[in-house]
Amino acid sequence: MTDAHWVRAVHFFHTLRLHSRPMLAGLASLGLLGGLVLLLDPTRGVEVTLPVVVVQMFAASSGFLVPARRGHFDLLLTVGPSRRLAAAAHWAVSAAPGLVLWLGLGCLEAALGGGGGAALASGTVAAMALVSLLGWAGTVALPRLGAGVIWLVLMAALLATTGQWPGTGRMPLLGELAEWPRPVQWTVCPLLMVGLRLDDAGCWSAMPGLVLAVAGWWVAVLAVERASLGLEAAQ
């Protein structure tokens, strides 16, 4: 029954349309524009992937408890799967459009033989995993896009104080105001990992953020399971 419940939950959230039409239109536009850019210049994988990671931060921030408390998920939660499975399905549907877009662009870049596969580089994989997991987890109790907005502000603050941006090395925007440890930089601003091939040191630097993302995701699932929702059975 677990498989049937999973399929039902995914279908329910897909039908409910967790993403707004502007969000889906934006992802589609990124796909078309990114594909065109890669066809013209296959070495621009980093430039194509960066906006996908940023938009995924918002796409995954779909919010669960706010609409659940308004009764939007009652039809599923009263007769369907466990809350844990429902939360996992909600995350999967939230993250799927951005992940599909990223993988599509990555496969196109690989087929064209450009840039050494920046879109599917280990650093990019880590960045997409981090924003997909932590974006959803951070918004589970907030309105839609909540964690994405907060995260964007934190990234702007980090980039302003360290003067870093992918592919440009160190650019002193406001001087040497802060020297944040690399694990902190990569956790707060996953964009810095896009296009990188992580060596042993890089993997250790990326690990704290990924552990935080997985732990945050699990805590969010437990929060859904234990939340008081006041469900009403369908008549």
C-alpha cells in the first residue's frame, strides 16, 4: 500500500499545482534561453546553471503547514498516506520542476561537449541538493517563497562582505570586511559551488551544508507529522 499511497500523494500535489503559473513560466523560459545559449556556446554552462539554482531556491520554497491549516490538504491527509509520506511527496513535487530543468540543461551541455560539464559538476550537484532540500524545509511553516526570500538576503549580505562571486575569484566590493570559513560561505551561498569539481577539501567544505540540509529536511517532515491541523474528513 505504501507505493499506492506515494503515487496518490504525488498525484494529489501535482493536481493541486504547488507552483504558480509565473514560477512555471519562469522555469520554462530559463530552459529555453539556457538551451539556446548552450547551442550557441556550449562552454557557458556555469552562466546557464546559476539562474536555475537561484529560481530553484524559490520553487522548492512552496510551504506546507500554512495551506494545510487552511484545509487545502484535508482530502489527502484524512484518507490517504501518513503525514511523513505526504510531506516527502510534497517536497518531491515542489523540487521536481527545477530538478528536471537542471538535469535537462546538464544533459544538453554534456551532449554538446561544452565546458567540461559545469552543469553536472559535483559542486553544482551539491548546490542543487542544498537549495532543494533546505529551501523546502525552511518554508514548511512559512508562506510560499518565505525561505527563498530570507536566503536571498543572506546571500546578498555574504557576497557584499566577502566580495566573492562564482568564476571571478576575489573581487573587493566593500574591501576585506569579513573572512567567512568556506563551509559557511558555501552553505549560505550555494551559488559559489556552481561549476566546481570538488576535490577532497572541497567535499569536506560542502559537507556541513549538505548535512544541515538533510537534517533540516527531516526536522521539517517531523514538524508536519506532529503539527496540529484540525483536519476535516471529506463528506
